[in-house]
Amino acid sequence: MNAESRLVYKLIEKGYTISCAESCTGGKVTAAIVDVADASNVLNASIVTYSNEAKMHYLNVSDSTLEQYGAVSEETAYEMAKGIAN
């Protein structure tokens, strides 16, 4: 069983859902998840925000975080994760 299948079935087992906020991966994480037959039971939402403007608009990433740390940073990824969770 591949990693994606293990993830989906572990989420089903635990009764959890997952949402993805992607940027430079271009949706590949979500694509891997949806390739698993039962993914519809756990995948809640996914968004690809490639531009800084989209990160700010859809995921509430702050302009100051993007200016100080850049789009590809732990700080920006953290704010993206918070944004999709909300």
C-alpha cells in the first residue's frame, strides 16, 4: 500500500478529514490523495495559491510575512495552514 492510501485509510479509521493549502506543489499533494478510491470520505477542501495575492486573499497570509520571509518559507506555510483550517 502506498503512502497516499495509508494516509486516507488512517484518516477514515480516526474519523478525521484533511484540507490542503498548496503553492509550489501546484496541487500535486491533493492529486495524490484523490487518486485513492475512498478519498472523498476524508478530503474536505484544497486550494492552490501560487501568487502572493492569492495567499493573502484566500488564506489570510499577511503581507508582512510575505515581505519578511518570502512566499516559500516556514512562516508563510504556517499561515497558509492556519488559513485553510479556518
